[in-house]
Amino acid sequence: MKTSTIVWLTTAVMPLTITLAFANPAMLPKHPGYPMGKAVDPVTGQSLANDPGQINAQIQEALRDAAIVDDHRSKQNLLFNQNDERLLEKPGAGLLPKVEGPNIKIEPPVKEGTKVSAAPE
């Protein structure tokens, strides 16, 4: 392996490792979990629960919260279109809508085709 590849790989992996090491657990979302009460490790004295102090999970609450967890990102937010203020009726695909104001008609670009005789000369 070339030395430049090792240096490039090290500079790419080190920032990722550092960010994971100094991640702030207070930024994680609060959720109901499976609390273990005040169980502590007899050797180190640390809490044995992954989320100490959280309330016990209820099935209905967990399903409801899981259903709405991504609403703010997956909800469709369309920008306001000023041209839609004039609309009276949308008849469907391929048809022009009825609007307030001047009635604009779009004529076909070609009214009559060129006639060519079928007999070769």
C-alpha cells in the first residue's frame, strides 16, 4: 500500500472517530424505554440502564409516536402560487382550467397540411 493512501485514509477516518467519541448524548431524543430502576453495577457503581429515569414503554403510545416521528420531514409543503388565485375550475389533464379574467384560447399551430400527390412524376 502506498504511503499516500495510508495518510489519506487516516485523515478521512480520524474526524469521524473524533466526532463519534465526543457525541453529546443529551441531543438524543427522549423516548419511553425499558427502565431498570436504580440498578447499579456492584463493582463500578454505574447505572445498568441504558436510559435511566425514563418511563416504561406502552404499546399504544409507542405506535403513535412511531407514526408521527417523521411527519415534519415527510409532509408535503407546497409554495404558494399566485396564479392559482384566478382558478375557478380544474377540469383535468390535457384541458385548460377555467379562470377569472380574460379567457385565453390556444389555437393549434397548423390549420391545414400540405397536400402531396401520390403519383410519382
